[in-house]
Amino acid sequence: MTTMKEIAEKTGVSVSTVSLVLNDRDEGRVKSGIADQVRAMAEKLGYKPNPLARSLRTSKTRILGFISEEVATTPYAGGIILGAQAAASQLGYMLITVNTDGEDSEDEEITALKRYGADGFLYAKMSNRYTDVPESLTSTPLVLVDATDSRGRFPSVEPDEVHIAYDATTRLIEAGCQRIAYIGCSEPMLAQDRRLEGYRTALEDAGRGYDERLVRNVLNNGPALQAVSDLFDEQRPDGFFCFNDARAWYVYECAARRGLTIGKDISVIGVDNHRVLAETLEPQLTTVELPHFEMGYWSVRKLVSMIEKRDLDDIATPETTAPLPPLDSPIPAMIRCTLIEKGPVAQRA
Amino acid sequence: MTTMKEIAEKTGVSVSTVSLVLNDRDEGRVKSGIADQVRAMAEKLGYKPNPLARSLRTSKTRILGFISEEVATTPYAGGIILGAQAAASQLGYMLITVNTDGEDSEDEEITALKRYGADGFLYAKMSNRYTDVPESLTSTPLVLVDATDSRGRFPSVEPDEVHIAYDATTRLIEAGCQRIAYIGCSEPMLAQDRRLEGYRTALEDAGRGYDERLVRNVLNNGPALQAVSDLFDEQRPDGFFCFNDARAWYVYECAARRGLTIGKDISVIGVDNHRVLAETLEPQLTTVELPHFEMGYWSVRKLVSMIEKRDLDDIATPETTAPLPPLDSPIPAMIRCTLIEKGPVAQRA
DNA sequence: GTGAAAGCGCTAACAA
DNA sequence: TTGTTAGCGCTTTCAC
């Protein structure tokens, strides 16, 4: 690894000059001829700054910590991490992903990261809910991802849950569905509340009544299948909006048992949390893809703008291959989601 | 953050002495009274070494890089990462997880990690196959996880694929299945070859013939469902061993369409790569759980033993909550897998 | 046994 | 406009 010292020697200047030039702080301080020489030499020797040494001096590491409980158990976090990494590498940061399977290891991992000098943290949950931020995180720049600080102290970047449900429900209405059910989540959760709201609003905007008999909020377990089964028998819905993969699968399963064809007899739109829909039921159902990538991407930009105390609107995207959101938009807190029509949605008279 | 300097001042000794003591290199070099004082003061001030400063001096960072393409897209990597993190934190290392969605970003991320001074790398694939190690990784200690170096230069830690298939097939035989099918993978892959071998050996050990008409190697796509469907009609198998989730789902689907009950008419054992089985089909199928956690765990130990050029048999597990493999065992290259009987396996006469 | 001193690679006052 | 100096927190000879 070449050092500034080597460059200085080979160019016949001092290290400080090299430092100045290579950090682009040479404007009006170093003669441009010299500066060019230095840059050329750095290029020639393939100089790369040693981030450790720099950090030791500046006490800024350009390291970002990504904390999540779910990296390990769902592919859900995947897109978020990809997006976060894209933004981080774009901005010259390194993203360190840490998963804290339990409460115990959490603080431990966080302090480890802090000792390594992380400049800031992302704290990601797996489904939008009010969240208590661990105490150890409150003293550093922090952005919540797919979560909302229960005490309102920290900014967050989340999917636009109301719109998810509104769009899905509207799609079902437009397809001609008459009795549209919502299979929700019975745990208290922001995402659930807002999706129910979007579902309801869509119905009302279309001049339909909201009928709570068509709403079943269930858990991810045995009784859930029964509840959905009952819904089929009692209400005979012809359209379903489902909170997530598992719930969409219950509908799929119930339909199969009754000989109902999806796309003909009933239409199903599900939110694809765990990629189960994408991976197995793909041809059968229409899915809403959560904006994982975008959430990761924008939360990193938000975090970095907090750390560097400036807007990032000037930072363009030079050589990234990943699909990036338009960079001229300001950093959003809510992100619209994409409805993906992979499977058939029945068109009725 | 307290520094050694502070401890030195408050104790009235020099930094070098403090360094000696706090690194346990004081035996016979520092009077034990002094040493105790230093330790007490360090404890009192809550001293934590600054890893950056240390690394700058020693050019060892105790950072491990975990490179994978699939962290982002499957939950498969999750267990591996958990295991790797458990081992790393046990051994005083920090694990940096990096996913390289495409070929392009891979080298970039690796060099970034190298500049941060990673002491070694884990290179993980998503299913056991011969793998070309990226050139940029060949100059640092490296362990492959769930993959085999195509040029045989680097050690790897993998599931015992033959046994997976042998055990699953044997289980089906013991349950009384007469016509046991294997739904495999048509891509060339170590895991596929070895599982086919295990399937075959189990049949032969049981005095059964191997009938290649009962084997269907398919891809993860549309025609696959048709192929499995044909298998049902042509061969009427009553037992299935499936390469992974998606393939198990094809069987599940075909059975459902024919009104066959799993656990009564047919038995299905699938390898749970993507947690789809665990999350949606859990009550229906018997799954083989790949030893993700263990793979991560043991590969880190292997890597660290390479880095530190010593055995790790003396390192015990003090305060980890995660389930750890027994620590007295030597580092294994192949890891046995667990067959999980979640669903019914038909018992026939 | 202990401490002084040098240095890892870099940045930033301050001098010149 | 450039170089000198000091120092980030730590480890490691080498004198004493």
C-alpha cells in the first residue's frame, strides 16, 4: 500500500502538501503545477488513503452501522441493505450490517460498532411499527427504517402504508370485484392501522360502504387459516387484499380447497414481505412490492446528511449499476410502493 | 472514551506499562502490585481499547469480511451470518457483511474491505457448488462457506449433502414408501450430485433398486411444475425427496390438484433453503434444515485459526446466548444436517 | 521491572 | 504557497 509519504518523497514535496492536494483542499493554497504532479504520482502509484489512519486523526470513520433484528430471518431486509449499500458507497461510506437476534446481543454489538467509531446508525424493523430506540443509540445520529420512533425523537423512512392499501383496493375495485376483503394483522401495528385506513378510504372513494365483516385480522398461525376459511364461507368475497405473504397463502389455500380459480373466481393482491409470493406463488397472485431498496437508499442519504450537516442534492450517481431513485428529489420520509401484476386479476362485468 | 494515557497518569505509571498490563503481557515484566492497580483503574474508568489506533500500529484489525451474493435475496444466508457473528464475537472479531448483488460491485466492495484492513474473508454461496474465488480474495486468508473452491486452494465448510439425501430417503423407506422419487436440480451442482448419490445409496442399502424414472431434475420455473406433474401421472410415487423449497412446493401443488393428502397418500421431505417451507408449508411437509448456523460458526473459527495460525480448542464460550455447537469438537469441514419432522410422514404397512 | 522514544498514516495549526 | 511540527491512541524496541 502506497502512503502519502512515498508520494511526497517521489514528488519532492512534503506530506502536508500531498494531504492538501489529495483532499482537494489545495485551491489557492498549492500551485496547480505541483498539485498536478502530486495527483499524477498518486494515480501512478495507485494510492488509496488508509481509512484507519485518517479516522484516528479526524475521529470520523465514514462507517455506518445498520442494526436489524431480522436480517437473519427474512429476506425482507435484503432490499433495504442493497439500497443502503448503494447509497453508502455512492457517498463514500462503508455500511456495517449487524443483526441482533435477541435483546441481549443488541447493546453488545452496538457498543462494538461504536468503538469502531461508527458515525451514525440505521435502525431497521421488519414491519412498520412504533419502536423504542435502544438507549445506546440515542447519542449518535440515527435514522429509523420501516419503523417510527415511539417518542418522536428520530427521523424515519417508511413505506406509504395508506397508499399501498388504497392502490391495491382500488385495483380490485377497477377489476370489478364486488366484495373485497382485507386479511389483516391482529397485532397492533402502524402498518396495519394505515393499511386498514387505505382499504377503507379506497372503498369509500369508490362509493362503496366499508363492511367490517369483510375484514379479518389474524395472526400468523393455525387459527388464521380457519378464520380465512370462515370468511370464504360466510361472506363469499371475490377480491382480497392481504397484509403479507402468509396471509395471501391462506387465501390461496382456501381457494384451492374450494376449487376456486384465482384470476377468474377471485382476485388476490398481497404484500410481499418475505418474498414467498415472488418465489412460489408468483404466477398466481398479484403482489405489492414494498420499496425496500428505496427505504435503504433514502435512509442512508438522510443519515449522511445529518452527519455531515448538509443537503446532499449535489451528489450525483456516477457509476452505480443498481437501479437508483432519481437523485433530484429531496429525501422523502414516506415512499410510494409498487404494485406488481404478476398474476391475473379477474376482470368482471 | 478513556485512553491508556489517562490510566497511566491516574496510576502514576507510563503508558507502556499500561499497555503491557492490559494486553496480559505483564507476566514477569511488571510487578503484580502495579499490574493490579492498573487493572483496577482501567476497570474503574471503563477503559475500552481503541481498535483503530491498535490496528494502525499492528496492522491487524480483527475485522472479518463476509462476502455473499445472496444475503440480499434469500433468508438462507441469515443463519450463516448469525453463526458467523456468534463465533466472531466469541473470538473478539468483528464481522462485516457485504453483499455483492452483481459481479461489478464485488471487487469494489472487497477492495473497500481490504482498505479497512480485514484480516480475512468468508466467501459464501447459496448452494454447494464449485466456485471460482475472485482474484482479489486470493491473497488474504479465506474460507469458503457452502461452496467448494474449483481449484482446491482454499478450505471450505459445507453441509454433508450425501447424508442429507441418505437420511431423508431412509426416512421415507422406513415409513413404508414404495416408490420414492427425487425432485432434483438440473443445474450442475455439487449439492445435486451428492444428494442424488445419497438418495441412490440409501435405496441400494435398503435392497431397493435405483430407478431413474423416479428422478426428475428440474429448474425453478414453469416447466418444472409440468415435469413434476408428469411424474405423478406416469410413476405414481408415494414418497418424495425434494432438492429445495420450490421443488417441494411443486409436489405439494400437484398433490393438492389430485386430491392426494400429504401424510396419508404421499410423504414429502424437502430441504428448506429459503424458509418457505418453514414459513408457509410447515404443517404439511417434513423438512431438512440445512446447518446454516453451524456453517457460519465453524467457518469463522476455521478462518480465525488460519489468521492466528493456531488451534482454537482452548477458546470457550462464556456469555453467548445463541445455540453453539460443542466446542470440544475439532473444526469440521462437513456438517451433518437435521431432519425436522414438522409434518406427517405416512406410515404404511 | 519500568519508562522514554519512535512510529503506524494521516490531518491541521502554525511558521516561514 | 509550502514545510515544520505536533499529535490521534496504541505497540514495541531499547535503555535504564
